[in-house]
Amino acid sequence: MRTPCLALAALLLAACSAPATPAPEDAVVPKVTVISGGTIYTGNPDQPTVEAVVIGPDGRIQATVPPTSADWSEDEVTLIDLDGAVMFPGFTDAHVHLLGVGQRELTLNLEGTASIAELLKRLETELQDNAPGSVVYGRGWIETGWPEARMPTAADLDSVSLDHKIILVRADGHAVVVNSATLAAAGITQDTPDPDGGRIERNADGEANGLLIDNAIGLVAPLITVPDIDGLKTALETGAKLYASRGWTGGHNMSVSPDEIPLMAELDAQGRLPIRLYNALDAAGFDIAAGREMETDTITNRAVKVYMDGALGSRGALLIAPYSDRPDTSGLALMEPDDLAAIMARADAAGVQLAIHAIGDLANRRILEAVEAGGYDASHRWRIEHAQIFAVEDLMRASADGLIASMQPSHAIGDLFFAPARLGMDRLAGAYAWKTLLENGTVIAGGSDAPVEVGSPLIEFYAAVARKSLKGESGDGWHPEQALSRQQALALFTSAAAFASFQEDDLGTIEPGKLADFTVFDRDLMTVPEAEILEARAVMTMIGGEIVWRSED
């Protein structure tokens, strides 16, 4: 048996000390668990790394051991050997749509489609298993980088089938393309007006071209088959298990329907939901958030998600000035200032955290104005989801108003292929301004917005520190000075995510007293060349001291 050094032995003695009243001779005394054998980053600047972590039977960290040369014995503890891997505080995706992640895996997944031609080929394959007249649903296309340099239209989809109703959602969820059969089934004609907060894109002759933006999507929504309860459970479980396998220990789950809440509680009770969830319900679930209803040890329901505008790619983001490449529009307002003021007053009275979707500079300005007019302080921890484009003069206001910026680094490295065309070069000075916001004192919680993006912690970490495309590309308007240090990037997905969910006392760093939520990768994200970050693999995910996923390799 190998003997720990005195410092380690002392910690073990403290962790395993006998109770004042001796236990019966046949009583089973739970061992503590010790994780060691690799680099362990704590996220605590006062002690950035430790040699080992001691976890009690309650799933909380009992002690951390500073760097030493000591070994541990399995006779003394339950030992988990990292075998050279690198452990971090649990990575949390601060903006994910878990149901959508699961559904993406279970339906026609158009992620990575490289052209309209490839889109049509994938669609043709999918239709082979669908009877004529049926509805075919898919998601994940994005036209950035396509050789056709445009979005698909009904005419494109019609070339594959006029006998099916085809509904394909853009990756951002703010636009769909449908075929002529779907337009007819939904009753969309030349005379159909644009709904409030939505836009029907049209050909030169005024006919709908198959593209529906933001609230116009609702015109075809009744045609989409709503999953039954078992289908919803399957999608939620699929999404959660996928996330655990990628190294995420938790997610701030956005736009959650009230119908999902009891299903999540049931899945959690059955051990089928292996990550922590912090739910931001849609407006219909306000009372659930206000009452903190149906929470579990790993599910929290205290936030509400509302929308100010749409997305930049589909020109739905609400801008102060018109789009540079479409001067006829400045985007779409999905919530008017009076309605925003009303829900802020309601949330303030009920103690509900607001998560407010805002991408365009005018949408973000309206949030700042509403917070200032209402006199709301930082204790609310209200969040701007995305916070992508600010007028430069408004960047300081976010910190002064005590707002949290919930941002997704991958949006920058994708959007910046088309953002210069949408915004012009001048407005990019206030776009995806991570560094400036941090320097101003704004808390930034990092997420992915999956299924809009892939939902990989490695892609998000890479994007934050490199601010380059996945191929290492950069270009005019990318503002490399806004890239973050690795320590700053780590905080986005750990300590800042914990703060953004009122969980900083339990999560976010590896310190005694906190929950043992850990993410383990096969290499050191803090030191490897930036391109190698994307080559890393998750090898273990731990929640509350329990391994919920481990690589078989």
C-alpha cells in the first residue's frame, strides 16, 4: 500500500473522521471519493490547480489538495484515476433548447448542409420513407457559405416533391422554407398579409416564395405534428444524454413549454435526465417560475424567456438603422416597449428572473431603457439572451444596469461571414463585443443556443479564445481584439453560468462545500494550441459526485 503525504493524510482524516457516537461494528461507513491523476483546474484564481479532489457521500467537495507528489491508496478511498486527463468545473451551456436538441437527433437533421443541391439531395432521401401527402419536417440548414449565395425557396423544394408538405427550419429557428403544397395547405396566397412581428418573403410579382420569417412561421405551425407525451420524453432524454456525452454538466434551458416541466421531473425521478437544468419557461409558464413549482435536486424553474426581436441571418434582428443589404427593412419587433415594461413589473413583483432575447442594437437599447425607467437593480440578475449587437455608446449601460449578457461565442464565428453585409463595417464595432463587455464589468454567461449551433463545449470555448472560423479563418470586421483569454473563456461556462442562475454557492468552481460537478477532457484546453481545442474529446462527466457518462475508449 502506498502512503499519502502528511497533508493528504490530514485531509483524509478530516473527511473520514468517526462520528462522536461510534457506529455499530457491522455498519457500512461510506468511503469518500478521491479524484486525482491529472491536471485539475479549479476556476478559482486564488488556487488555479489542485492535485486531488475529495468528494463526500453527499456529492459535495470535502477538500481539495494543492499540488503535491503524493499518491493515494484504494484501501483508503474510492479512487478515480484521471489517467492524465484534465478536469474542470462542470461546463454549463447557459443557453440551450434541450427539446430542440433531442428533436434534431430524431428528425431530418440538416446540420452541415453545404449547398441547396445537398439540401435537396438529403430531402429526396428522407421522402423515400414518407407517404405522399404527409408532412416532412427538418431543421438545421443555414445558407452561409453556400455556393448559391441565397436561401432556398419553395421552387427549390417543389423540384423534389409537390406531393408532400415540406417544412424546413433554418438553424436559427427564426425562418422556415416550405414548398408550394405547404403554402396551399396553410392558405398563404398573394393576398395574405404579414402578421405582426413576422414577414412573408415574396417574389417580384408579390407571390409568397416559401420563406417565412419569425411570427410568419405560425402560419404553417398547425401543419406540424405535435409530439405526444412519449415523443416529448424521448426527445428530452435524447438531448440530455447527448449533452452529458459532450461534457456538459448542465444547461440553462430556454423557451420551455409548461407541458415539459412535469415530464422533466418524471424523467429525473427515473434517472433518465443526466444533467442539471435551469429552466427559462415561455410566458405561459410564468406562474410555474414564480412558484418554483416541480423542482428537483437537479431541476430549477425560476426564469421566464421573452423575445424582443428575431435573428440577424434572417433579417429579423431589430436595428436602429435599416439593414445595409436590405434598406427596406430594419427587422422585426416581437415585443413592444409597453409590453416589456409590463412583464418587467410583473417579474419584479414575483421574484422571477427574466431572460430576454435581443440581438439587434435597437432591441438591446429598448431593454436598457426599460430597466432604467423602472429603476431595477442588479439583484434581479435579468439576462439579455444573445446581446449580439449594441450601439457602441450602449455597451457601458449593460453593466451599469446590472444586466447579464448571455452570449454564444459560436454565433460570432458563424455570423461574421454575413454580418458585414447585414450591418456594414461601422456597426460591427459593437457586435459580439465580449472583451469590451467584460472590461466594463458585465457578467457574460456562455452558451451555444443549440440546436441553432452544434452544442459543443469545445466549439464554444474555441470560438471564445480564437474568434476565428472552425477552419482558422478570420477577416474584415471580425475584431480579433474581442477574443478572450482562456481563463475568461473558462469562466463563461463555469462560474459566470453559475452566477447567471443564482447557483454560485453550489456550482462554478472546484472548492470545498460545492457540488462535485466536473467535466473531464482528454487534453488541456488551457495550454494546447488553439486549433487543437477542437480535437479534444470529453472523457468523463460527473454530477453531484456520480459519473453520468464516461468514454469507453
